[in-house]
Amino acid sequence: MEERIVKLRDELKAGGDWIKGECYKFVDEEEKMVGFYSPEGYLLEQRTMTQEERQRNVFRAIRGNAMDKTGTDD
């Protein structure tokens, strides 16, 4: 039991333990946050967006413009 406690304490000090597996990245542009989720939907990590993630690309610009349209010609 003491060995397990020492191992857990060391992992906490190091900031966690690396686990290999499938995960999903979601970028919330409004909140300027990025979240990484497990396939079961558990939040594994959350951080602020990097400069690269903040830059709009062509696909985001098209999607954003399509959402702004009301369907009428003004």
C-alpha cells in the first residue's frame, strides 16, 4: 500500500501519467479553450487555445459565413 501511495504521489507531482489510447480534441472558439475527451466522454485535459488554433482557416471561414446567412437577400 505504501508503494502505491508513493507512486501516486510521484505521478501527481509530475502532473499525471501518460496513457496511450484514443481521444478526441474539441476546440471551443467562443471560450478560447481546447478539451481532450476519452471515447466515453470524460474530459481528460483542458487548456487555452494556442495561437495556431486561434487562426481561422478557409473551412472555418466558410462554415462561419454559412451560419451567418439568414436565407434572405438583403
